[in-house]
Amino acid sequence: MFNHARTLLLNVSGSNNPGPTYLGEELIPSGYAELPLNSSLQTVRQHIFGADPDRGMLNYRAYQLLSLIEKTELQSFVLELDSRITYELGGKRDFALHSTWEPEITQISGTLDDIITVTGTPARPDYTGKLYYQFEVDVLGPTTIQIRRQTPPTKTENLTLALSSGLSEGFDLYYAGYRAYVNTINPGASWRVSGYLRPQVDLTEIVKAMESAGDPVLTELFGTKSIEPWSTFRNLWYDSHDLAYRLGAVVLALIYRTDEERTNPHG
């Protein structure tokens, strides 16, 4: 059992399954294939999920937005597509935990005395859509350390390593906002640093981005014909002053346009 609206909102192939322990993961039909969308709908998705979102961002925003819709009468449009609600709303277990958003450090090799420390303020992932990060940090020799970002955008750099008062200078964990320090020059010491960057953009910013999108994006999203559900979505977007209804109209229009591509791929 799967909810069709959520499946359409994510629009990722069911065969691309990261497993049930992945951040915010819910059921998607294994036979669902990602649908090609026109440039206007891609623009809408980028305003919602970021330029090139990973699965974590898709899951996070879907949870946020479907929870918003569930609190309004617009939930009837979700249920009209599929009455089966298989995803969890409300106090989502992993999104609500502070530990979810903290860097996780795993020692790969070395001794118990070899320590890496991570500090700093996490970067905003909203515009790229990349929540998950993973680095490997290796001491290559008594004066060299290698930092490898293993998740897109990947990057590898070798830096000169020197200790002062038992601690190295700080080095960047690229695009994550964090810096790290090591206390050792023992060749072979190695760590993995991984985690998720929590989205920081307020939902009002998504509405503002959609307002600036203009035509033809909005016209292609809402259409111009006086037929349902498009009349309702269009009227809520242009006439309502309530964020939940305006943003809900955008999300539902995106879902229903994606469903049109499934049922009538040639328009």
C-alpha cells in the first residue's frame, strides 16, 4: 500500500530504494518509474526541493508539505488520488531528533588516542538540495592529511598537517559548513564524518520564489481553463492570503500535473 500523491511529489523510481533506515524514508511502489517533466514543472520542483535534491531533501520537504496540507481542507485532493495514507505525519521520529542533524564520526583506522573533532555551523542545504554529506579524513604521513568529500559535489584535497599544542589547524569539510581538527600525525589514522544538513529556508521563502517565477511557469502549473481541480488551485494561489492554502495549491498542482504526465504523457 502506497499513497499516490506522495509518490508523485517525490517522482523518483521505486527501484532507487535507499532502505527503510534512510532519513524520512517511506514506501514507494517498486514499479514506479520517474516521469519526465517539462521545464516549468522542473522550475517549480527546484523552488521546492533545491537545484539537485538528494533523497533526504525530497523526504524532508514532502513530509513538511504534506503535513501542512493535511491540516487543511486540501487534504481531500490528496485522498482523491489515493485514500491510503502510508506515510507518517505529525511528530516525525527522525526529523524531530536533535541527534539526526549532528555530524556522526566513525574511526576507520588508527588508535583510540587518534581523535578528530568537528566544530562549526552547518551550511544551508536548501538551494542545492543536498542534505547528506560524507567525508573521509586520512593522515597520509607526518606532515600530510587528505580530506575527501565522498558525496556530490565530490572533492579531494591534500593539506600540510602540523600540530600546535597537540592539535592541528582547522580544515574545511567542504560545503558542509563544518571545520575539523585532528590531534595526531600517525600515518594511517582515518575517520569518516557523515550526516545531514537540516533545511533552513522558511516556507514563506518558497512562496516568494514561486511569486517571482511568473509566466509561463505559473500558467503551465495552474492552467487557464475553468475546470476542477485547476480552478481551485489557481484561485487559492492568486486570491488567498493564507500561506498553507497558497503553498498547498502549488504542491497539489505539481502533484496533479505529474499525474497527468503518467496518464497522458503526450499532453
